[in-house]
Amino acid sequence: MKSKNTNKSALIFFFVIIFMAAGILTYANAAAPYQRPSDNALVFDDDTGMVLVEEWIYFRIAEPRNRDAEVEVIYRLKNETRELSTIDLLFIAPYLDEEEISIFLDNVQITDFIMKKADKLPENWEVSLEMAGIDPIGQRPLQRDFSNWDFYSGWSKEGFQFTIDIPKGETKELKMNYTSRSGYYAYDDVVNNVYTQLYYLTPASFWNGNARVNMSIEFPSDKFAIYTNMPLEKVSPTLYQGSLDKIPDEEWFFNYVDKTGLIFFTNNRTVHNRIALSILILVLVAGLLTRRKHKLAGTLVLLLLLPVLLLFRFAYGTMFLLMFFAPVIVGVAIIALVIRYLVYRKLKNKPLG
């Protein structure tokens, strides 16, 4: 009787092992996770038999909304030792939109994929990112967090899962396209908004081999300044490129800003306004001194104060107050002019003696 129970237990154990093996998933951007038996948690596996030979990452900043980027990722994958040719992959990125995702394996489109939220991602992978709040112009630290993304307490993570087939000994090209939403910085300490993009590099370190990583950023014009935590070279007025010999230990981010309107070559609103104030004072002093000798010429110089005022970049609160009190200011100015005119007429018509 004991022998029968033992055989029955061994058979049940065998089927449990087979069931668990069938349920193992391998993910990309990727890595290869497995279901941990102790608590059924999903964790990355670092021995899949699949080698990531090389990776290409292309960011194209879209117009007219510079907040969006079209991203193309290409993996060159080789099945070196894996006996089973099919493999499930998971690509991880921030803020994915299912309708803007396309996947191709050797130019054949894969349409069957499912989305994965942050709580369904492997437990043994965490975002590796240091402080990223840097203004590309002057490379000064920004005072606050980026809107839309939180740089300091964690990033939003999502993924899309799908299956590919790579027979043992073969190498195939996997291409993934998606739209990346940027974080943005629109606070009062900058003149022009700063945008940021993020790409998760570290999940790919779970693949076998040491993959070469090629990165590229293309802007819609030559008016952009950039700050990146990975080494990139400006190869044309609108294109930046760089390569790494292996997957790094941290994620890739880059910040960028449109330089249009930065006439003082700074994106620091305080510095910008100080320069504008200095010009305003110089014009005022020059106008007053000129009026002492040449009243008409001095008046013309003082009229330059109006365009100089347009150089200032007011904070949003200041702009609101100006708009709110503008009618009052105009009304007071009109009343003052009327009073002055009436006093002038009265003095002019007053009889002598």
C-alpha cells in the first residue's frame, strides 16, 4: 500500500514539474523570466540559450508636438543552445499605447500581443536611474521634478508580451515600433520647456552574451539642445549617434529643449530677465540723457522701452496678474492723462496778473 502511495506521489510531482516547465515565459527588453516555485512570483532568468547579438535604438522627435517621439528598436537575436524554438518575449517601456505598437520578425508582422502593467512585470528587475533633472542649456540642475514622469520616486513601467520562433542555430531580426511620451518641465525657472525621454536598457542584460548597443536621436530641426547620460556624437545638425560595447548598468535618458527665442543663449528665466532688465535700464538712462540736449531724439530713444519690455519672460503668475489688472492700469493711465490735460488747459487759460 505504501508503494502505491509513493508511486502516486511521484506521478503527481512529475506532472507538476511538466506543468511548471510549460508555463515558463521568456521576455525581451527584455529578458527571460521564470515562475518562482516558492511564491509563483515572476522573475528574470539569465540563461535562456538565446543571445542578444546587437541592439539598435532610434528616437525620432515628432513635430509639431516635441513631447512625442517615434521609437524603433531592433534586436538581432540568435538561438545558440535553446532546444525549443518558440520563446515568449516582454518589451518594457514607460507609458505604452497599445494602438501605437507594431512588431516584426524578419519583416513579418506579429499582431498577437498582450499588454502588461507594472504589477505584472518581473520582480528581480528594477529601474536603474540617477537624478535626470538637467537643463540641456548650461547643464544646470532643475529645481523640480518633470511633469508626467516622476524621476525621483519611480518611473511608470508597462510592457507588451508576444511570441517569436527562432530555430536552434539561427539568427533573426526583431523590430519593435512604438510612440514614446516624454516628461516635460514647464516651470517658471526655465524660458522654454525642457522635455525628456527614457529607454530601459537594463532588462536586456539578462540575455546571454554581451550585446553591442547602438543609439540614435533625430530632431525635426537644428534648433534643439540636448543633454544625455550616454555618450552621443553630433553627426549632423539634426542627428546624434553613439554606441556601447555592452549593455550598461543604468537606463538611457536624454533631455532636450527648443532653442527658438533664446536670444540671450540661456534657458534660465532669472538670468534671462536680468539681462533684459539691464538693457531696459541702459535704454532708459540713454533716453533721459539724450532728452537734455535733443528732446525729439531722446523721446525716440525712450520709445525703444516698449520693444525692450517684450524681451522679458514673465512667470505664469505674473502674466495672470498683468492680464487681470491690465484694464485697471489702462483706466488709471487714461484718467491721469485727462486730469493732466484739464490742469494744463486751466493754467493756459488763466488770465495773467
